[in-house]
Amino acid sequence: MERPEVTFTLAYIVFVFCFVFTPNEFRSAGVTVQNLFSGWLGSEDLGFIQYHIRRTSITLIVHSILPLGYYFGMCIAAPDKNLWYVHSASEGWQLYFTFSVALPLLSLMLVLLWSRNKWGNHPISKNMGAHALPHSSWRAVASSINTEFRRIDKFATGAPGARVIVTDTWVMKVTTYYLHVAQQQDIHLTVIDSKQHELSPDSNTPVQILTISVASINPSVKPFDIRLNSTEYGELREKLHAPIRNAANVVIHQTLSDMFLDTFKSHVEANQIYSLPSGQELEPCIGCMQVNANTKLLRLCQDDSEGEGDCQQCYCRPMWCLTCLGKWFASRQDQQHPETWLASRVPCPTCRAKFCILDVCMVQ
């Protein structure tokens, strides 16, 4: 490929990736299927199920057109390949053109099949039918969900294309091409995984993402996973009728201080070790009195001056365990600016000498 072709190819790959997975920048600019076709999709609040039936259908069609968009873009970026005249193009490009034309045609035929019987053939409609009572239809279930979605007390989290919604009766997960729905009285919820991220792109603070499996006793309902921030776990539990099992023995941090404590410990464990002098014994931590003190404050950071805001030497013997010292460190922070916590200084809880996280040493 020549340079214009390479530039266009890379740019188109980035565009397709962002258009399909929709980062905040694209969402803010309105470059989403929901925004571009908002007039046809209607209001999600007025008809939640019908909205997502139409949304998944138009999303499938629009995404299937993207390969064809690349072909027409290459017609402009590489005029020497004669791509405007398909019969003159190379065999590889002819095969690609055939594929890129067939894909949206097949998608359109599939959507037309779904739309028969007033969208009764759509996968979401069939999923609704699995919850319908005898002598009832999927529309009765859809009406119930629409009514509950309009209530202000529902639990909802996540981006518009990947949301978790919990109402009084239903647990739902919105994805790009589907809508998972399960009835609360039929489900078992299990925490199966947890991932800790030291920085969230939205808030520049530590974040713990929980993965919860939702399995229904209804054999017609496929199990699915939901993901949410651990700080929202308590609100989710309040909305659920069934308990959430913790099969993986995951430690769930429901507050920002809990998440910071893990980060604090990992940084301290990477610091220099303090060797306890011979003859000196460790005493119980004066904060919890449950474990022996195992930390010592030594001025190790690279401050050359002794300014008012700089670290100071602490002469206290080991008196605190790592957990209690971490909780003290977090309690002295500005709760409105958690992005500054790791770089801040706090006074020693005993002698008030200022220290930073680099000055905390584990006792050996």
C-alpha cells in the first residue's frame, strides 16, 4: 500500500472501533446509532422494550454497512486501483466488494424477518415470551417492563450501550445487539470475578469492577454476566430480592477508602524494609489491638528542604499495623479530590510529624 491508503486504512479502523464501542468522546459528539436514528427509535422511557428492539435492529444494519464504507473510501484514497469499476479491480478486491455488499443485504433480510408479526420474531421478543404466563404473550411482559422502567426508583448503571438495569421485578443487561432479561424471583446471583484498576479514566481514582453471574431457573433464559463498580454494589443489593453469593471469595470494596487501602498497601510493600533492632519486641497495634504493629515511619523521600509542607523525621517506635495506618492516611485526605491522595502528606497519628507514602516501611 502507498501512504494515502495506509493513512485511510488506519483512520477507518480507528473510526469503526470508536463507532462500534463508542467512547465518551464519540457519545458527547452524538456519533452513535441511538443519536443518529433517534427520530425513528422513539423514546426509551415511553417504550423501553420496543425501543431496544428497534435499536438492535438498526445497529445490526448500520454496522454491516461499515465494510462497504471502507471499500468506497478506498476508491477515493487509491484511485489507481480502479475500484470504482469492480470488474477492473483485482480478484481480492472483487471478493471483498461481494462480501461487503452481501453483508448488509443479509442483515436487512434478517431484520425484515424479525419485523414480521409486529416484531414477534425478534430475539428480544422471544426472550420476553419465555417469561409470559400461559395464554399470554410477550407484549404483556414488555408492557410490565416498560411500566417499571419508567419508575424513578430503578437501579441503572453503565454506558448507554452497555447498561445494567434492575427494577422491582426484572434484572436487565443492555448490549449492542441484544437485551438480556431475567425475572428476579427466578434468578441466582453470584460474584465470580473482581478486577482492581488503580486509576479510573473518568475520575482518576482507584476502581474495582465486579462481575456478577445472573442464572435463571427458567431453562428458556440464558445466563448472563453483569459488570459494575464495587461502590454501586450496596445500591444493587438493596434493589434485589435475592442474596448475592460470593463464590470466588472476592473482597468487595464498597467505598473509596476501601479501594485506596489496597493501593496504599501495594505501594508500602514496595518500599524499603525496616529491620527491628535486637532486643526490641513488637507490641499490639494501638489502633485495632488485634495484630502486632508492623510499620515504621522513616523519612525516605527525596525532599532536601525542611519546609512547612515537607516530610519530617518520625522518632516513634513501631506502633501501628499497615491497615490502621492506611485508614488513618485515607481519613486525612480531601474526599473531594481523591486523585491527590497518593501524593499527599499527613501527620503521624502519634507525634504529628508529617510523612508521605514513601516514608512508610514494613517491619521485619
